[in-house]
Amino acid sequence: MDPLTNLQNGGWLPVVFLALMGVAMLAYVVLDGYDLGVGILLRRANGADGTNSANSTNADIEKDIMISSIGPFWDANETWLVLGVGILLVAFPMAHGVILGELYLPVALMLLGLMLRGVAFDFRVKARAAHKHLWNNAFYAGSVLASFSQGVMLGLYITGFKNGWAEYGFAIITGLCLCAGYALLGAGWLIMKTEGALQQRAVRWALGSLWFTGAGIAAISIVTPLVSARIFEKWFALPNLFLLMPVPAATAVLFFVIDRALRRLPKRLSEGNEYGAWVPFACTVGIFILAFYGLAYSLFPYLVVDKIDIWQAASAPESLKIILVGAVVVLPAILGYTIYAYRVFWGKARALTYY
Amino acid sequence: MDPILLARAQFGANITFHILFPTISIAMGWVLLFFKLRFNATNNAKWMDAYKFWVKIFALTFALGVVSGITMSFQFGTNWPGYMQTVGNIAGPLLAYEVMTAFFLEASFLGIMLFGTNRVSNRTHTIATLLVAGGTTLSAFWIIALNSWMHTPAGFEMIAGKAHAVDWFQIIFNPSFPYRLTHMLLASGLTVSFLIAGISAYRWQRNDRNPSVMAALKTGITLAAVLIPLQIMAGDAHGLNTLKYQPAKVAAMEGLWETEKGAPSLLFAIPNEKTRSNDFAIGIPKLTSLVLTHELDGEVKGLNEFKGKHPPVAPLFWAFRIMVGTGMLMLSVSWFSVWQIRKRGAPAPWLARALVGMTFAGWVATVAGWYVTEIGRQPYLVYGVLKTVDAASAIPSAMIASTFIMYLLLYAALTVAYVTVIFHLARKAQYPAASGASHMPTPALNGNFQPAKK
């Protein structure tokens, strides 16, 4: 059936919920993305003396600053995942079962990673000092595992859960590239939130992960249309090809803007000039939004590529309505106090000012 | 192995691990608010010291609750796809409201509560504490509403095998909801009061004479002494409610096979499902009838009335006794502690040891209680509506088993780490920050709390 007929028969509620879910997932990817990225970069924390052994005090201080830059936010950031998966669960229960059943193993590994990362936040400063480096390692390993698993899930999802070596290979590539993408977000975050040597190193980390991120987005852009003739048609039939051209074009521009900013920042920052320190982070967020848009455009209206569409999977309208009423009231409030929390912790992160 | 049993064991392990932490964070938010308000009112530094010590444990507990809770939102779908497909129209909105009204509220203000003391005013910090406490409680409200609905479903109709909501007020305030919510909130309060009393007694034992230790100890035992009689009454009322809606569960809790007038209350027995009778039963005559019907010779229905439709007897029978036994122990220890500390101004060494031993008594009672109620709902997932068997997924046993082992190892390690770190924090609090050289007990911290940089 074509989408328009569906819209008339199946109603507009599933579309609204798809949009809500998309916003929640995008918010999660961007917000927890920088948290996970900082976690991925944690092992690169370095003392000013150039050592990075577990016991080096300087490296330890740097790790503390890195983690305290995300400490007040990670909890709320992770809640967007609960909201996204929650909407999938409550609005599209049939798809929730199918998708998470197919992704059972990577989901379990992601949860393992998120658990390790989440508890390490607290344990690393509360457990015995001698155990701190173990929890630092857990923080790093948890962040990497969660990011990689999410990338693998994305890869398997795009290829429609087909089992084959090519699909698995692709999923591993998306897993690695999402790690790079998160590292880019995390490095961008650190450029804004830190100072001095750590900030300079964050610029180098961002440069290191920039082109891996680009490769990942290119790989996804090439593979997605090949998976389904329908998606190919959506992108490459005329006039769509020209109408959609701005999406990849803008993405490419953003990559070059980031690259240029990162090459100019070291000198500027070393002179104490923070001008443009926000550019890499903001442009990375832009890239994620564009990539997300492209993916959403490809998949719509399907929740499982070419198999289950949103109308087939949706819950009863009376239940969706009651959730929507709540969402309309509550989401602005959430937005309000999220902005408030970011304002309270605005500015450079200080070494742990616990309680 | 049977995949359904594996899926249940895995889900049971996850939810058991999860409930340990919300049980603490729900009530501890309010205790922290109490400490904070006492400080605001008296300006006595001991209350702020107590706040600063316990907020660390709160943060740790909260983090564990969050990460184990995320697992749940995935396992609803992976382990029980039939659940959402059948009752998703009811469960969905309740879960959505929990996420939207509670999770974001508590998670956003937690950051300010933990790290914001020198970035916001004292007043705003107090409000942040209030919002976090309110958020955790609101979260309990929604999830208990859903859980209670699974026990006593109301306000819905079945259309083509799917539940559809008819009356949301009836769905939320279903017949067992007020009892279960009260019982759970009191359980949370008791768990926290024994945790605070136990850790404070531990610090006292180690000659930590910071005034905040005694303040917290008194708060803990007083709270326990007040809550435990309320909990016994709430538990009794909840039991009567269960008798009305799930008589088979009550019969299994009491180990009562035949319908009886003047049924005894069994202190010990080994329920035997094969012979459908109890081995080695010792009981107090007529007590069960008295408790459940408020008459010595009242009739109580036995398990044989529900053949094939009642839950497994032994786990319920034992879990129920563990819960009640722990409750009785809590009653005697808390009342005796209040009496002794009022009289002597300090706990005797043996009492301090007993309190330390009971630090996590609340966990034992809470988990045992949840096993009674959840195993007691079997063979149903939603009582009378959906059987557990029909909600299970087709995920291969091997995959469930391997992730199950992974989860179990992780949960065991994290539980051990959690308990160890709490005692470690208690020891560390004795000495002023990082000046490990001094082994003198901390003197009373002087001066007022200042929302300035440390």
C-alpha cells in the first residue's frame, strides 16, 4: 500500500509517534554520544609529563576532568534511550519484539557496556584508591562496548536483519565508525569544556576521528540504497535526486568546516582565544542530524526495512492518544529543565567538585 | 533447557537485581531532604555532614538503579513479546508516563543535587533534592500501578485478543494498587532506615564520634520503629486484599492444601506438591483463620480448590516466612534500639553489632516479598488474562543462557562492589579528606555550611 492511503486509513498518530521516537533517538545519539565519546577517549588521557601509566597523577587529574565534564549530564542523557526504546515498546509493540529479538546479542552487549560505564562513574571515585584504575578501565571498556554494539545494531538494522557474512562485515564497519563518530562528538565536547593541554589534545583526537566518521557515513549512504530497490528509487529517481542533493552536500561542507576549524584551533587556543571552540561540536551535531535525516527518509514508513510499517505495528489509537496528551504537556517541561541544568553547569569543567 | 524457564530466570534475576536499588533510592531521597531541611532550620553542621555522606551513597545507588532499569526496558520486548502484544495498550501508557514524568525529572535534577552545591543557591539545592525525591516516588507510583494491574486487572476490555483501555482511573487505581503501593513505599522506608542505622552503627563501633553519626543513627532507628508497625498493618491489609482477588496465592503462602475451618498458621513445613500435603508441619492452631477472616473458625480455601491453576507452593511458603520473620526481627531490634539509645545515649556494643548485621535486612524482606507476590501470580503473567507461557519469545535457549550467565556474573560482581564500597565510604568518612596521616576521629566540623568552593 502506498503511504498516503495508509495515512488516511491508519491515521496520523503512528506518524506523530514515529517523529517523537526519532527525536528521542537522535537526542540520545547526540547527548549520550558525547558521553560515550569522552569514555572512548579516556584511555588517551595523558599527564603533562607525557606518561600515561595508570598511576600517573597528571593522567589521573585529566581523567577526573574529562569525567567531571560529563558527570552532571550523563544520567539525563541516557534517559533519552529509555524514552526512545520506550516509545518503540509502547507505540509499536510488534516492532519492538521483532527488532529487539533480532538484535538480542548486540543489545545484551550494549546493556553490559552501559552498565559498566554507568556504575564506573560512581565507583571510580568511591572505591578504594587502589581500585580506581580498574574502574577507569571499566569506564573505558563499557563506553567502547556500548558504542560498538550500537553501531553493530545500526548496521544489522539497515541491512534488514539478513544473516550473511557481508551483512555482518558491514555491521562491524558501522560499529567501528560509530565509535569514531562518538569520539568526534566527545572530543568536540572536551574542546568546549576543558582548557590547556587537555584541550589541545582534544583537538588532535577530533582530527583523528573525523575522517573515520566520514567513512562510516559514506558507507551507510552507499549501502542503504543497495539493500532495497524501494530506497534506491526514493533517492535516485528524478526529481528526488536533485531535491535531496542538499543533504549530502551540506554534510560534506560540515566536514570541511570542522577540518578547517580543527587546524586553526591549536594556535588560537594556545593564545587563550576561545573563538570558535564550539564549532567542531556544533558541526558534528549537524552531521549527525543530517545523517539521521537521510536514514529516516530512506526507511519511512517502515520500522523493519520493507517488512513492518508503522501502521501495522502501532498500538490502539485510544492508548496512543493518552500518551500524546502527556507528551505534549511534559516534553516542554523536560526541555525547560534540561536547558536549566546545562546552564547551571555552563562553562569550563573543573576538577571534581563532588557535592 | 526449557526456554521459558530460562527466560523467566533471566528476567527474574534482572528484576531482583534492579529492585535492590530503587528500594533504597525512593526513601533515601526523602531522608536526604529531611537532613537538608534540618540543616536549613538549625544551621547545625551535623545535618549537612549527614547529607554529604549519604548523598554519595544515594548517587551510587541511583546509578545502579538507572543502569539495571535500562535493561528492563529492553527485556520487556526480548523476553516477553506476547506481553506487549496482548496488554501493550494498557502497559504502554503507564510505562510512558513513568519515563516522561519521573525519569527525566529525577535524572536532570540529580546532577544539580550532586554537583550543584557551589553553583546554585542553597534554596535551589533544597528544591533539587525535593524534586529528585518526588521523581523517584512518582516512578514507583507508575510502575506499581502497572504491576498491580497485572495482579488485579480492571478498567479494560478484550477485543480480538488484545486488551483495550476503557477507564484509566480504574486501570491505575485498580483494586490491589493502594495496598501494594503503600506496602512498597513502607518497605523502601524500612530498607533505608536499617541501612542508615546499620552503617551509622558501624561508624560508631569504629569510634567515629562525628555528631552526624549519632544524628543519622537516631534518624534510622526512629524511622524504623515508626514504620514497622505501619508496615505490619499494611501487610495485613494487603493480604486480605490478595485473599479476595487471588485466593490461590494466599493458600500457597499458608501452605494450606484442603479448605479448612479454623485453619492453623504453620511455623514450619515442607510443602510436597507430589503428595499434595505438608511434611513435618508445626503450626499454631486456628491462627490463619483468625488473621484472614478475623474469626477463629473462619473458612479458608485450600490449594485443592485451584488444582492446576495455583502457583508453586514451596517457594511462596518459604519466601513469605522469610519476609514475615525479617519483619518481626525489624520490629524487635528497632524498638529495643530506640529504648536503649534513649536510656543510655548510645547503643551497647552488641546492639551496634546487631544493627550492622541488619544493614541490608530490608533487601531480604523486600525481595522475599516480591517473590511471594510475583511467583504467586503464576501461572499467569496478567492474572486471568494472559498466561506466562503464552507471552514468551522464540529466542533460542542457548542465546538466553549465555546472556543469562553474563548478567548473573555482572550482577554478583556489582552487588559485592556496592556493599563493599558503602562500608569503605563509612571507614573513609572517619578521617578528614585525604589527610590519611591523621588517625584521630574527626572532630565536630565547625562553622556553617557555605555554598562556596571547597
